Amino acid sequence: MRLRSSSMLHLPRVGSAGVFLALGLSILACGGGDEPVAPKADATPAVPAPPPAPKEEGAFLAWYHPSGQFYRSADGKTWDTVAAVPQDLSIWYNTLASDAGGRLYLADSRNEIWTSGDGAKTWSKVVNVGARPAGMDAESLVICGGAANELAAVSSAGRAYWSTDAGQSWTEKTRIAPEGAAGSGGGFQGGCAFSADGSKVALEGWYFSPQNPQLAVSSDRGATWTVQPRPGENVGTNGIGFVTGGLAFARGGGFGPGTVSLLADGSGAWTHSADLRGAAGGEYAQHVAATDGRNTVVVWQAPAAGANGAPPVPVLAFTSTDGGKTFTEAPGPVAADPTPTVSDTYQSLVWTNGKTPGPMPGAAVVEAAPVPPPVAAEPAKVAPTPEPAKVEVKSTPKPAPKEPDVNHKQGKGMKRRN
């Protein structure tokens, strides 16, 4: 038993009986009789430790044509089939996006936008109730998600668009390429990505004269853009994304070397990974890449026939957990190309945080130009009454009065007829 020390023990004054009682208690305390139970210390109740922050159970979601399936992977190494693409969406060109609220989006080659709140199992078409900016319907779009219900888009004409109501209405922002820039039409090759904290967005597009490839970053929701150096001469991308401390650029587009280039914040110089086509990779390896916004980068190599009689390109997924510096190989989500003799391969890949989104927001109201107040009408001017025309009356001699009719009665209230 631990006792608190004291220099003097103060006892209250008591009578003789009290003294004997005190002595008896003292004897018991010194070992006489049973040992007394020690009093409990005044302990402060322990404050329970706060529960750990919930982990975002995110995953990479892939779409692949021609299989018409969605695939999901938590680590980029093992994949599960989620669902088939609905018949209305079973077309060649689709791009995926996901916002911070967990809502999934799909933009197809018809410029229709679809959304899913259950991890790609079911989809519904977004009805664009707000007027779209001029030209948006005629351009191919690549979209990406920021905050809940926020979308950015880059078009094949070099324009940037923004939506804050889950794609129901759009606003045109400052364009990233000059007027007259033209992308590759259907299947526009471009990239779009928000940083993990949503403070930055990067847009990339492959344009023909007068711009050529363009990569730009905005920190003010598309009001201004800072053009970034390209990681190579005339290099397109098959995916861009932010990683901790920089920007990841998956080089190669549909064909060519599958390398990932990194641009550290403020460095102005790119570093490059090894070729990710694998030991038996062919010339026509097709890749798609995405990041989780932090350290994980996944590159998926789709199955394809070898060029000029070469062996088929192996189906692989390359995963990096150090921001794209090094990668490991694993089997990809699709074992073989269902249509090996047809050039119809297209892939899309996105990371989603796995949250359950809320209901679709109400569409943003597009404010019309203010109507000026009506101008008060001047009181109507009353035309002066014209003076009556003067008629010349010729005097006619009056006939002699007739003798009154004695049979006609005149009385009050009766009008006299002349």
C-alpha cells in the first residue's frame, strides 16, 4: 500500500472514550486483528483514446472494350469482375471519373454522361437541364472528379469546362489551347486529374496545329493555367495523376513505350521509369494508368495481337507504391483479347475512394441576364377638343302662331313638343 507522506499527523480533540477508541484503532493498524482494507485513491477516470480515423477503402476501377466489363482491384495486383457495361453504354469509347463523394461518372463518345452510386453495378444517364456552352456537344471530352459532385473536363478543341452539380450543367473556363486547336475527334487522347486535396487540377490533350500536345495545371478552378514542360518530344499520355510531391505522366498513349514520368513540384525536370511493357512486350502494347492521388500508381497493359507476326502482348498490371518510381508486375484483369483480329481495344482506369454518395444534387440554375426595369410610360396627351364648326344660319321668317288646340292638355312633367 502506498502512503502519502506528511510531516505531522493532525488529530481532532476527543474525550477519554475517544482516546481509547483511537488507541484501539492504532493497535489494529499495527497488526492486531485482521488487516484493514486500504482506502481507494482518488483516481481520475481514464479518458478513452479516440478511435482511429476511418480508412478509405478505395479501389481502382477499370473498364475494357471489347469485353464490356468493369473490373475492380484494391491493390492493382488482383482483380475482380464487377459488372457488365449496360447495353446503352456498350460502345467503344468511354472514360471514367470519380469524385470525393464516391460518385462514379462515365463520359461516352456521344458526349452523354452517366453516373453510378453503387460502384459501377448500375448506371443512370445524367440529364443536362442547364444549357451547355456553345460547341461542347460537338467535342470529345475527358472528365475527372474533384470535390463531391464536382467535375472538370478537357475537350478535343482545347476547351476547359466545369460542373458543380454532377454534370447536369457546365461552365466554360479559360481554354488550355488556342482557338483553332483540334484533337483527334472520337477517342480524343487526353488526361484530366485532381490532386488528392482538390486544390489543383491538371489537363492534358493531344492537339494538332497550332498547339500540339499541351499539359497545364490550375490552382483556381480553371481561371488561369500554368503550362508544364512535356516529358518528351511530341509525347501523348495514357493517364495523368497527382502523387505526393508532384505529377505523374504515363507516357505512350495507345502505342509505344509504357513508361511513367514524374515531375516533382518546382523541379521543372522529369524523371522516367523503366519500360513497362514487360519482357515479352510488343510494339503495340496499349496502356492506361491512374493514381490514388498519393503513392500508388497502376498501369494496365491490355491484351493485344503482336505486330507483324510477333507474339501477342502479355496481359499485365504494373503497380507502384512509391509514387511511380519503381513497379512490380502482376496478371491483368483480362486474360485474352476477345476480338484479336479487330482493332477495337479501349481502356479506362480510375481510383475511387469507395464512399457511398448522397443523392444527386439539384441542377445549378443558369442565371439569365438581368431584365432592365420597365420604363414608365408618359401619360397620354389628350388632344384638345376641336371647336365646333361654325354653321351659318339663315334667318327664316317665322310663320304666324297657330291657335292653341283646346283639346291638348299640358301638365307638369310632360315634355312639350314643338
